[in-house]
Amino acid sequence: MGVLVLLIIASLIVALGFLFAFLWSVRSGQYEDEYTPSVRMLFEDENTGLEEKENK
């Protein structure tokens, strides 16, 4: 029975940790940009000159 209480307390601590991390990420603006990730694959990468060196 003591192990069950210990596991419940440990799971509550872990759950509160995840809740704190989620609230911190929302308040710091991690989820503000909703448009760019959906179209990022449509943008072309800038030419760094690496392709030109590989073709020579």
C-alpha cells in the first residue's frame, strides 16, 4: 500500500512538471506562429554556393 501512495505522489509531481513546462512555453510565445510551419516546405532555400562546388 505504501508503494501505491509513493507512485501516486511521483506521478503528480511529473504531471505538475509537464503542466509547468506547457504553461511556460505558451507564455513565452512558442505557439504564436501558426501559419509559417504549414508553408515552410514551399519556400526555396537560399543558394549557398554548395551546389555550384559539387557540380564542378
